[in-house]
Amino acid sequence: MKLKVSFEEIKLLAKLRTLYELDSVNSKLEQYEKKYGKTFEEFKREVEQTSEEFEKWDDLIEWEALVEYREILKKKLEEIDDATDVEIIR
């Protein structure tokens, strides 16, 4: 049986999946901002200036990874919007 799907449907599915991931990342970032009452940059400066508090360093590493992943997802959304063709990978 053959499945018929339009290019726009594939783009929409890719966009929805990426938006779902982005929402999840943003939720985790908000949790860190609430936990510490600071932006990422403020928290990073504070942690880098203090002695080793392992929990804060662990949170800094994860928080930074989430910030970077959010940028990757934003770029992916732009790429999806700009896409003119789709390659199906099995």
C-alpha cells in the first residue's frame, strides 16, 4: 500500500515536531530561571565566580546545553520554513 503525502504536510509535521521539542526545552529553561531567580547569563557569571558548588555546576552545564539546543531548534524551524524539497530517508 502506498501512502500519499504532500510536501506541505511533511513540512508541517516536521515543524510541529520541532515546535514540540522547542516547547519542552523552553519549559526546562523556565524551571531553571525560577529555581535560581536569574537569567542564564547572570547565573553563569555567579557560578564561575564562586567556589565549587557541584549542584550549581551541574545545573549550569545542563542549562547551557538547553540554551544551545534552543538555538539549534530555532535554526531548524527557519530551515523547515525555507525548505523547497524533501528527501525521504528509510
